Amino acid sequence: MTVLLALLLAADAQADTVFAKPGWSRFAVPVAADHIAVMRVKRGWGPPGEDQATLTRSGHWLREDGIENGEKSTSISDMQSGVSYHLARFPDGRYSGLSIIGKARATPLSIEKTAQTDSLLGESCTVWQFKAKEYTEKNCLTADGIMLWQSLVSGRDGGELSSAKAVSITRRKVAREAAEIPAELLRLTSWGEWQPGAAGGPNDDVLLRGAADTPSESFRVRRLGKARMTEWTDGRQTTRVFIAPGMRLSLNERADGGLIRLDLNRDPQNDNPNLLLGKEIKVPGAPSKTILGERCTMFDMAPGVMDYGELECRTANGLILERVTTSRGRTTTLVAVRIDRGTLRPGDLAPPADILTRLK
């Protein structure tokens, strides 16, 4: 840590330094002394008001417990691996979801020391600029890397987007367990028993492939009872979605297995077997089609969503035979090339038990 801290605080050496800031963190800096700080946060979005964040730093781990607009959440970041975790809660305080962002989605920030200094809570600090294309963080850091205040400014016009100031700081040795992601939250069973697909209801496996212009793109849908699993790939990355009553897990990885993002959500009240949010609507006037001898009707799976469109041609019992997505001006059409029935067994559609711990 001594070497890294010296690097952080050496102005000349920082000229070309880039910090891969973990995706879920707001207050991360490369290195800092162990401490606990309470920040008063002035948000630049949503209803006007002030929020609070408690920062717990232990070595390369940073835990941020926030209260934003009355809602509690926790973000935990590992500066060593670049992986970060976000925990959402139900109103009663229980965890409702876990999101993990890999190093592939860390934000590259160039670090630059300025001549500006300040003081707060009887401490002196130097302003460092952590620059991204869209914004700049002005972080006033003490000699041992503790943040006294932060100002987030627009990269376009320099206007302040939000700000935060420390209201208390406690320097002490912090146990790693107080800042790192709790091991039990990386056990899939901690989020509930994943109900395997059971006999009764659909048992089918459909593979859709792209046309000549997108030969490497495919979408596979498997259904067994109320369990669902989809797998999309374009050869560069893959997204797998596992769905069971009250549970949904989405995993997006690069072709080499590197994590892009994982989202796990549970809702005991949700027993909806639909693949998305159950808000799809039939496309008015769209003619039915026949694909692989099956009739299907087109549904809009993302009604009202800006900058993204998704249409699915579904049979009366829910088989997806065609999928059309539009994003950033590009439209991709995938059509079913194979339908298998009766081949799936209970447990085939459950995520691997170690899915939360094997991530790269």
C-alpha cells in the first residue's frame, strides 16, 4: 500500500495515471487509509434534497451504505479486482437483489493533481481531478487518501451535477469483513431455493439464428413448467437469463468468460412465467406467420421503451419463433431453426450453484 499511496500522491507520476473505477462505486479512489466516513450528499437528480452515505474502507475494499431519497442501498467495491457489488433492499430492510459489475465495465478515469487545496473538519486536503469523457470528479483528498469532499461536474459545460461533504471521519484499523462482500451473499441459496422446472406445463427447447448478415448471433429459449432459461450470443458476448417463480438471474459475459454484469432479483409476490416483465402487448394489425410448421403472432415486448425495440412472434402456447430487436439504429432478426419437445429434465434450467463465486 505504501508504494501505491506514494504513486497516488506524486503529482508528476499521476499525469498519465488511469484508475479503473468499479462500476457501482461513487466514492472509490485507488488507495486510502482504513477509515469510516459519513458523507452528506447533495444529489443532482430526482426530487431536491440531501442524502447520506457511510463509507467503510479496509485495504482495497470499500463499502458504501447509502440513503437516497429515503431508500437504502449498499455498494461494495474491490479496488484490486475492479469488481463491484450493489445490494438493493425491500422496504422492510431485507435484501431484494444483487448486481455485480465486472472490471470490463469499470469506468476509466484519468487522474490529475491540481494546485487547489482546502480544509474541512480540521483536515487539509488537495483537489484531484478524476476525468471521464462525460464528467469530472473533483475529489479533495487528505495525504492518506481520505475524501473530504467531492464535486461531480459535467464534461460538457462544467456545471455541478452533484456534490458530497464529509460530516465525520474516523481513522482506525477496519476489519476486512466490515467492508468486503459477505460470503453468504455469494451463495445462491442465500437468495432462496431455486425451484427447478417440474413435470406439467411446457417442456420445449427452441433455437433461433440470425440471417446471413448476423450468422454468429443466436437466441435459445428453454421452458419446463414455470422455469425458463434464455441464452443469447453474438460470438463476442453471451447473456443467459434464468427465471423461476419469484426469482430472476441475468448473466452477461464476454466470450472469454470475463464478467460484464450479473443481476439477481427476487420477488416472492411474482409468479409471472413471462420472459420479460409481463407487459408485452399484441402488435395491432400484424399478420400471423408460419415458421417450422407453427403459427405465431407478433408481440411488442418493450412497449414505450425509448431507444430500444423488441418484437417476438409467439405461438398460442408461448413458443418464440421469431425475435426482432432494434437498438442504436440497428435491427436484428432471429428466426427459429429448431424446436425440441420433451427433452428437458428438472434442474436443467437452474443456474449453477457456484455462479456468484466463479466470476472473473
